[in-house]
Amino acid sequence: MDKGRDAGQNEDGAGDTSSAASAGPQTPARPIDIFRPNAQTAPVVFASPHSGRNYTPDFVEQSCLDATALRRSEDAFVDQLFRRAPDFGAPLIRANFPRAYVDANREAYELDPRMFSGALPDYVVTRSPRIAAGLGTIARVVANGEEIYGHPLTFAEARRRIEDTHRPYHRALMGLIDDTRQAFGGCLLVDCHSMPSNVTGTRNDHPLGDIILGDCHGTAAAPAMTALAERLLRELGFSVTRNRPYAGGYTTRHYGRPRAGVHVLQIELNRALYLDEAAIAPKPEMAGITTRLDDFMAQLCAGARRLVLPEAAE
């Protein structure tokens, strides 16, 4: 049984949105939740950065899309699929703000200058494959390519969003990783996502399958850690591939340091397994998928302890 939401989630001021609301569109209240076990018994942290569904009226009004169209970028219900992580001794952090509002799986300031009415500061990253695709920290498009905004944004708006949501999320995530390393000598972070069933870039000889494990081609996690996760998933009946077309995003690249005892695996779950993608509603099959993922988390938490130490990466 977990303790529920972390009482300390607003310690860095993330939960107080009164001043932000007066400066512009309202920031989603309580940008993160942390669900902790009564006692952490596993060197594992689960994260859901893209399942946030707090679409404030101000944000929807600011966009030229409706709330349903904005949800096309959401990893819908992934937080629910992994919600029982605390029952197996591991904390779960989730972002409550939508990916279309701020993408927590990007650098803090990875922005497309074409979206803004003025020049951007020198510290902003303005060129990357993600920006070119319209999917920077503040996205230009939703997953199906529809433009989110019909007008330019100000950098002040982007900065307010990022400081109120992205920064608290990563401060909290880093805290969970550090606490786990201190307690167990290492940490496995499982970054949980879902992918559209019609992902482009796959070929007939490389079908999408059920799950893609991303470890940045072996650099973000020890080979034995990735192999353990793949074996457990296959034993539960999932088809599994690695790194194509998803090798891992910012979180995987930034935190994955297996020689320092921090391993990161990105999990991409095919939405067709559990989601009516047109209606963005759970299928009846979601209950069975959740049960299988519960089994996966239980076994991964039990098996990860011997693999998180730095020497396991050698």
C-alpha cells in the first residue's frame, strides 16, 4: 500500500500558481505527483512525463485546437498502467501538465524561434531534430501534425511555463534518483511512455510490436539491465524490440550513467494494446495489460537490485 501523493510535492513553489495566473494563462495546478511506497524496497523509480491531462481553460483558449485535438500528443493513461509501482517498493512520479503545454522529456529550453514574437536568449537551444519536427519543450504541433497556435508566443510565456512545470518535475525526479542511489548504491529509472500504433519510420520487416525498450543503444543502461527487462516482458507475452524508432529522449540521455550506477530504460507501449486511439478512451483490454505490467514491475523490482551497482555496468 502506498502513501498516496507526496506531501512535499510543492516544496519548490510549484504548487503556488497565483502569481503566474496574474501574469498570463493559468499554470495547471499541482504540476507533479509523487506516489511513494511506505518503505522503498527496490532500487527502481518509475516516471510518467507525458500522461498529464490537466488542460486548463486558459491553455485551451490560447490554442487554436480543442481539448480533444490537444490530447493527440498525450501518452494517455500511462500513469494508470504503472500506478501500482509503490506496491512493489518503488516510487512513481507523474507530470500532471500536458505534453502539449510543456514537454518534460526535452531540455528545459529547447524552443523553435519561429514560434515566438521576439528574439530568444542565447542560452536557448534553437536547433535539434525535435525542434525541426515541431516537438520542442513548447511544442508547435500535436502528434498528428496539427498546429497548436494561431499566433506567436512571447518568450516570457514560455519561461513561465517551463519554470512552473519542467523545472519542478526534474528537481523532483533528480531527488528520487539521488535518494535511491544513496539507499541502494544505484538506481534504475524506468521512463514510461506510449506510442501511436501507426508510427512512421517502421518497415514491414521490422514491425512496431508491443513494446520498444530504449537505452540509447546501450549507453543509458547496463546491457544486463536491458536484457532483464526484455526477458521479463517477453515472458509476459509482449513482443519487444529495442531502440527503433525510439532510442530514448532527454530523460534517458541526460540521466543514464550506468558506470555511475544510474540506469535508464525508456518503455514505449503500443497504444493499440489498451487504448481506443480515436476516442482517447481505455479499451476493455486495459485491465489485462495493467495486470501484466504489474507482474513486470514486481519482477523487475525484485531483479534490479543486483544490477544497479556501478560494477554491473562493466
